[in-house]
Amino acid sequence: MIKKTKKIRKSSKPCPFCTKKAEPNFRDLDSLAVGISPKKRIVSRWTTGVCEKHQLRLARAIKRARHLALLPFVDKV
């Protein structure tokens, strides 16, 4: 049986949170805009260039902001 190895893709963009030495905060909507598409969905790491650590924190901050009604869940199109 041949074992398949998972390919790790590395984005060419640097992480915006690592370069600024900042953390995603649910109150700072400008920093959360990095991880949200025009349809207000959470965008993948590969698209945004955010590192794994900050992607998890970014998703948690976006979800927290949605529940506090700071961000919409979906875009009304």
C-alpha cells in the first residue's frame, strides 16, 4: 500500500498580522475585512495569505463580531 503525502501549499503573500505584529480583534472591523469576501463569507488562508495561527484567530473574531451584530452573516444581494 502506497502512502499518500499531503501537499503543503505556501502562499506567496506575507501574513498581514505577522508583518504588523498585531492580532485580529472583533472590534477592529478594518482588520477583519482581510478575511471576508464581498458576500461576507470567511475566505481561506490560501486566498488571503494569512498564516495558520492568525487564520484561526481571525475566523473566531469574525464569528464573534457577527454574533455581536457588528458584521452581517450574509450580504443582501
